[in-house]
Amino acid sequence: MTTGGTVSDLQKPAPMHLTRRQAEILELVASGLSDKEIATRLGVSPRTIQSHLDRLFLQHGFHKRTAAVAAWLRERPE
């Protein structure tokens, strides 16, 4: 009995649904900036940046910045 999906369908992670701000922050994280540098650039506190990242990690099951950035880079259009 099959479920109708292919093996490749089973291996695809769920799409990341990001807010505009989360995508902006991930782009800056991917460029190598620290939370403090991102906060300065965006005019917010480092804690605000960490809150955005914490929510993103919780929503998508990430435990590290690198995992979030890797998933985002795989998914974003070129």
C-alpha cells in the first residue's frame, strides 16, 4: 500500500513562512553580522533581534543560527 507521495516528497522540509523582518534578519545573519551589529543596522535592540530569531527557531524547530540560515538559503529564490 502506498500513500501516493514519492520519496523526494517525503524528504522535502516544510516551507519556511517568514515575516519580512525575519527574512531581513536572516539575510544579515547570513552575511556574518552579530545580533548587536544587526540591531544597530536596523535601529532596534539586540534583544529584539534575539526575540525574532527565537521565534523563528521555535516555529521551524531550529536549534542553531547556522541551521536557520542554511534552510533559508536552500529555499530562497536565486
